[in-house]
Amino acid sequence: MSKIIPLSSDNSETYFLGVDEAGRGPVLGSLVYCVAWCTKAFYDDPQGLKKLGVRDSKELKTESARESLYAKIISSEKVSFITDSLQPQFLSQSMLSVNNYNLNAISRDSVVNLIKQVQKLGYPVEHIYIDTLGPPDKYQQFLLCKFPEYINRITVSKKADSLFPIVSAASICAKVTRDRNLNAWQFEETHIEDRHFGCGYPSDPLTRNWLKRNVDQVFGFPSLVRFSWKTSSELLEKFSAVEVSWEADEKISEKEEPKSKNKKLQRKSSRYHLSTLEKRVFQKDIHLSLNIFFLVILLSQSHNLSPNHLTRKYAVILKLILLFPKNKVLMTKLKKEKKREGSKE
């Protein structure tokens, strides 16, 4: 979502930017970053942002209060904003990848991208206010490396959304965008009709109960869920989800134990895997291919899965074949192949 007011013909006007986010903590839905900006004159004017009544979205306890302030920002001819919605699938894939693109790195990149978008639009920025991510000094140094032209013109602060009205405006836009994204979420899993998922935070009983009702021992959770969150991995373990490790993770574990806790979580939460050796054995057996073909059809009918889903679940389906009693012959082949591999070493 965005709202961009055309540049003023008065070239002497400069602009103040504010950046904030909504949704770093929830286990459901998107993480939204927002940059909001207005002229310096409007920022300093007592009848400007302050008169709109903008303040930190966390202080606005009800959705109607946030929506009311959001409507004022939308109708104002002085405030612009751009949001960046990071979807749960993207967060899960990034944070559980072998290269471990963690949440802080994702957040920093989103902020840099939003500031660059404002620059490309041609707005002469006088000052940038940002709610901190970790220690303010370190975050400020990071931003100055990315934007050296703003030396002495970037303020990174704790509680910036309470201290600087333009950050408050960004906070409100981010929060309303996230809430709307969550409320309007379209499930890829067409068989899911249960929408009583609450606000998405792990502390919300509605959210936790919804997760328990919608956990699948093979496929995990619907795409609305962030698999990389501790709440998700704990529930998968509790409900005895299929425990499988990625081949890449096995290679990592052979080396030094990674210092990052996220990599430990990554190995713990990576659950669907088919090793190279298993693939080689399976590819030699035409009967197995037929088994997979019919199993795919059955699963697609029972779960109402789209073709895209079938591609993502293919490794899981192959792994399940190992559990079938009919494939004892394949298991024997697999053991022989493993012995050969061991003897070569």
C-alpha cells in the first residue's frame, strides 16, 4: 500500500522521513515496514502532524482507533507513505535457508529499500528518523554506510514511534496494513475454512488454538504461518510431525557446530528431505514412479492441493514411499547402495 503526494513546485521545501514496522513478533501473517514523509514546514507546524493526532500505533488499543487515524493520514494532502509487506512464506524460506537470511538482515534491507524508493521519487530529504533495530549506535552506523550523504541527518532511537510524529505516522500505516493483510488473507490451502486465528501473536489464545487445530503431521502448517518461529517448531514436535533433516544441514553438522542459534533452529525445523542416494535408487525403479504418480493424485484430491503445492510437497511424498511395506525391495536396494558408498570410502 502507498500514498504519494506529487512534489511541490517550490524547490526550497525539504522533507522529514520516518520509518517503522509492524509484525516482527507474530507467528502468523506478514511483517510490514513503512516509510512516511512530509515537508519540514508541516512537521514543525503545531497545526500539522500533531493536530492529526498521530502517535505510536501500540498506544492505540483498538483497531477502530488505528483505522480512524489512518483515514486522517490518507486524507491529508501533506503526508505520503510507502509500505513493504514481507509475506510469511518469504520469511520462512529466508530464515530456514542454508545461508540463513535472518530477520534482522531482512528488516535492514527493507528499510534501505524504502529510503531508496523515496530518493528515486526526487524528494529532497533533510532528516530521517528511524525506530531502532538493536543497539541504536550500531544501526545508525549501518545506515550511514548505506547513505553517507545523510551524515548528521539520521536519527536512530529507541521508542522513536513515541518521540517523532513522522515515525508515529509510519507506525500507524504499517500496523493498519498488516491488520488488513491478515484479515483479508487468502489461503492457498483451499480446504481450510477456519479463520478464527486471532491477532497472530503467540500470546493470543485464539492464535495458539488455531495453530493446534491446523497442524498437519506431514505438511506442517498453512502458508499463513511462519515456520521459522519457535512457536511453530515446538508445536510440530508436540504433534509428532514427520521428522526429517535436509541433506545440506547434514553437511553443516559434520563441520563445526554453528555459533548462530538460528542455524540450530534451522536444522531443527527443516523437516522434509530426500537424500541424493535415495533419489538415485528411486530413479532406477519404474514401479516406484507409478506409486508416486497415484499417491500424488490421491493427496491432491484429499487436500485440494494446487499444482504448485504438489511441486513443493514432492520431496515429502517420495519420503513417505519409504514407509510403505510394499517397498521392502527398495529398502534392500537402498541398504546395498549405502554399503557400496561406505566401502568406496
